[in-house]
Amino acid sequence: MDSLDEDKIWWRILSPGEQQRIGFARILINRPSVAFLDESTSSVDEGLEFALYTLIREQLPECTLFQRGSPQHLNRLHSHH
């Protein structure tokens, strides 16, 4: 944790799944009204993928999500396809 303030090439240090988790954390922290997601959960398992989208829906119900590459099992979390 001490190295978070250091300048590093984080995309080389963090795994793709870790980078995707950080992307969702940024959405939750910044609370945008619109978020564009492109293959945003391609490196996490199906359970975590569902949990991340559910968390966004619960915490930011007014946020409009534009999702590209959404797997079929996430369709129930989207109002339009």
C-alpha cells in the first residue's frame, strides 16, 4: 500500500482483472451520470462480473451504462439491448 503514491507503470504491474476492478471503483467514487464500458469485465469470473454490475446498479441507480460486449447472463441487469 505504501507504493500507491509512487509514479509507476501500473498497467504493467496490475493484472487485467485488477485494472478492471479499479475501473469499477472509479465509477463508484466519481458517480458519473453516464459510463461507457467496453469489455469491462472480460478478465474477471462470472460471479465477480455479476457482483460488479449489481453494485453499480444498487449504488448508482440513475447512472446510464453503455455496455459493449456484455455476456448474455448480464442481460437482466440492463433495461435496453
